[in-house]
Amino acid sequence: MKSWPESLAVALAFISLVGGALAAGLLRDSWWGFHLAAFAPTPLVVAVVVILLGALAWFLFGSAELPDSPLFLNRPARTTVVVALVGGALFWGFRSEQRLLGDAQPLATDLVGGQNFHPRQPLTYRLQQSLYQQLDSIFAREGREPVDVAHRTVAVGSVVAGMLFCAVAMGLGGTIAGSGTLASLLVALLLVSQGFALLFFGYVENYTFYTLAIGMFVLEALLYLRGRTSLMAPGLTLLLAVALHLSAVALVPAFAVLAGHGLTNHRRDTLRDLGLLAVGTVGTHFILSQMFVDYGLTVGVRDLLEIARRDHGGGAGLSYTWSATHLRDFFNSQWLLGPVSALVATATLVHGFARGWREPEARFLAVATLTFLAGSFLMSEPLLGYARDWDLFAPAGVVYATTVAYFVARHGVSRERVLLLLLAVSATHTTLWVANNHVEARALERFKTLPLGLGRTQVVVGNWYYRHQETAQAQQWFHAALEENPYNANAFGLLGAVQAGEGNLEEAAASFQNAVGLRPDKQVFRNNLVAALMELDRAPEALPHLRWLVNKLPNQITYLRLLEQVLTGGEPASKATTANDELRQVRLQLLAHLEQQLVANSNDVSALIEAGILMHRLGHASDAVALLRRAQELAPNHPRADRLADWIYSAQQDARAEPDSTDGRTSQ
């Protein structure tokens, strides 16, 4: 090899071929970053191998040099539009159809439930909810579930972010290699062809806008260091990135390099920009604080750092960081989001600085790369496991790939040939990655092999079968999860849901009880346990869980109704019972909710009846008569008309001996 970049390109090509072959066979379960060919269609695998071998042979034995500035690149703006449009068509046409990786299923469910806030990605959740509301009517179809609609609205945001990223990549290519050159186009395509680009293929996650913002930040930083923009541009983009996802604070050291450069060369302008950015930071904190109670920029960043500090996923702690398992998974994840990723970027930095390339741009990229690398490595185990949570580290791939492209383009010698071989390695890798996610059945078969540990793989697969109503398969996978990890609360919770659906309520109650014991803080487990116990006529056992739910969710009227029912003990509705203070307080809470409903709609017959019964039970017989008669007038043929007459008669009898006030309430 004539140069280090050439050696790097050839090495990556060999690693891709050999690693892919080994991972498709004996090492399929452990080399999950390389094993994509094991699940992709055979014709596609053959085509990928032929292309990669052909590119390698051309690079090693071919002699023709590529033109530096082809005529079709003489109008960079037009080329950018073409790349963005072609990219958008590919992103949507081959979009991800699986919901197994990352937070795909929970995110879609959250959007349907109206959630528009997440403490680690506050602005992103707001954008996702806005997209869902705006596009819901476009994708809604008869028979299509709301979560399927949400899946598509998130995909739209993903693809749009990808098209904009194509434009950013073209800007980076022009900045690094010179606008209008073949090298600039190859740099842009190299960036777009990395594994992290799967985020733009309709991938249902929260990192697409964030990845775009990182690309914008890097581009504006390089433009600033070349004197083509002010410090405000990368500074404001950094604030946007932090609002999208708080992990963008990892870019603060890189921004400090920019500020240091400015203070050295343009002190007055830099101080002005830093002052304005300080105001912008306060403004960002204020905007975020309006999104949720007791939230703000400082609170969010502090919590994020605390999550990164403590054991994040399986509870292994810092000892896991230096384990063979972590090293294996970290290497796999980096290849999956690359191949031009953190390890290649680090090696490139070592070589570049050894040759004396210490320009401000190189220092900026070095700090950004090493900060992301350190943060990713020291984060310990992701909550969902590395292979499922690969996308957590994907946005940093923008920095890694830009760093490699910068030093390759900076070398100058045969840069087009090197970039083209790197592009062949990356594009073939990402083509297989996209193909596996484009068909859910292929994604499922791949997911079954992922070494997530702690029964997490089995739970996700079992949940897939459960959602597709294949309950026998689902139960097998949930039992397998509990065999691997008897402390997997989600396995118990989902197993209980399957058992309840099949009418095995005793088994379901036992499973839900185990789930609550392992995760007493999880509402859904207690909710399902209460439902099973009530169905089994074991209301007293449900009482402590109902109390917890009412305390946790005081505005959920359903839980208040159930608690009132259990505390009443099946007493006839016509009897005014105030047996204890707890029951009285529950009824007062219920009554307050019903009064709010009646303020919104005074003709709500169901609310009038329920409020009348509660008034009677609280000893307000006259008020009860008024409410119940109002309901009777509005709906004389109500299904509960006969019982309504009985309740009115009972309340009238009690009203004759009613005191002037009870519980601080006056008769109407």
C-alpha cells in the first residue's frame, strides 16, 4: 500500500468480507454487528459480495485514476437537490417495517396515548406528537390500528430528516474536499451510507432529528473555523441538539474548542457571541421548564449524567465496563453503526496527529470524536441491551465518519480511490442492514439470535407473538425468558396478559403478583393484577393495589370507582354508607370528578346518576333527589329507569330526616 488511508480502506474491506462470512456461520449469535448476511435474501448477499470483491480488486489491481471534477458536478446546488430527492425515495421505499429494536413499540403507543414529553428528549417527543396529530388523518384507515398510524407518522419525520441530512452531508463534502469535486460527492455518500443512516429509513425512534442536528453542528463548526460564519451558528445548533436529546451535552467540549479558537483570533466578536449564547441557554432552560412540572435544562442534564454514572441496564455496574462481554458488544455496535465508526476514527486521529495535522478543524473533530467515544464506552450496559439499543449510539456516527472523511480527503493522494472503496464497504454493509429491517419476518429471525441477556430477547420475541395473537408461541418464549432470568418482571407481566386472555385467571393473577413483587413501581402490573383479582372475586386482595393506584394516579376516575366498590363491600347502591373516613374521602374525590364532568356537560345522564348515588351515600339525600330526578327527566327510558325510581324513592325517604349540612356540603 502506498499510504495509510489506502491500507485502512483495504483492511475494512477484508474485515467486512471475513467478518461477515464468519458471523453468517459459527459466530452468528455473538458477532451480531456482522451477521446481517445470515438473514438477508441470498441474491442480495451474492450481489453484495460480488460488488465488494469487484471494488477491492479494482482498488488493488486497477490503475485508472478517477477525474477530480466531473462535469456533472459543476452545479453543486443541483447535485444536492438530486441527492436529497433520491435519498428520500430510497428512505421511504425501503423503510423499516419492524418494531423490535429500540423503543419502536413503546414510542408508537405513547403517541397514541397523547404523550408529548420525555425527560431525555423533550423537544423530540413534542415534534413526534405534533407529527402524529398533523398526519393522523392522512394515514388513518378502516381496520388500521392507531399504533400503526403512529408508526407511519414517525417514519415520515425520519425520512424528512434523512433528506435534510443528505443536504448537510453534501455541505460537509464540499467543505472538506472542495465544492464541485468528485471527492466532495464521495464524502457525502460515505456519510449517508453508514449504518446509522438506518435511522432515516422510516426507523421508529427518537434519534433522527438529533442525528440531523449533530450533522448541522459539525458542518457549521467547520464553516466557522474557516471564517465563513459566526460562532452563533454552531452555538445555536448545539442548543437545538441538546433540546432534542440531552446527550448532546457531549458536544460541549468540542464547542469549547471553537470558543477557544475565537477568543484567540476574534476576541471581541467571540465574547459578544458567547454572551448571546448564554442568554440563549437561559431561554432554552425556560422553554424546557414549561414542558413539564419541575423540569428544566439543568434537571434533565443532571438526571442524564446520573443514569450514565450508575449501572444502566442489567445491574452489572462498572465491573461490566471492562468485561469481555462489553468489549464484544461495543465492537459489534460500532461496526453496525459504521463501518467507518469510532474505532476507525480513533485510529485515523492517531495517524493524522502523528503526521502533524493539528489544524483547528482537526482538533475540533478529535475532541468531538473522543468525547463521544468515551461517553459511549463508559455508559456501561444500555437498558435494553447493546444489540437492541444500538441506536442509542448511532447519532455519534456522524462525527466518527466525518473525522475519517476529513483526514482521508486531507491526505490528497488517491483520495477519490480510497473514498470509493470505503463507500463500497459502507454501502454494502448498510444495504444488508436496511434489507433486514425492511421485512419484519427477517428482522424477527435476526432478533431471536441477539445475545441481550437477562431474558430480554425472549421477552421481545414473545411480545411479538402475543401482539400477533400467536399465544402458544408467546407463552413458550415468556417461559424461556423466566428460565434464563427468573427476575424478569416484564416476562411475568406479559405471561399474565396471555393467561388472562385465555381465561386462566388464577395463573394470570399469580403472574401479575410476581411482576408487581419485582417491579412495584410499574402501574400496568398493578392495574392488571387488580383486574384479575376483581374477576376472581378476590376484592380484598386488590385493595392495597387499588390504594397505590389511586395515590399514584388521583385523576383516574376508574381506579376511584373500583376502590369505592371494594370499600363498600357490595353494599346496595341505595344505602347511604359512610362506614369510615377512607370511604368518605374516596366518594368525595369521585364526586369532585363528576361535578367537573357536569360543568362541561350538564346533561350527562350517566354522570348525573352516579353523582346522585354518591350524594345519597354521603348523606345528602336532597341533593341526590335533585340529581337523580334530573337524570330521569333527561332519559325517561334509560336502561336503569326502574332502579333510578327506587333510588329516588329511597333518597326521598332519607331526605325527610336530613340535617342541614354534612361533610361541609349544603343541600340544594
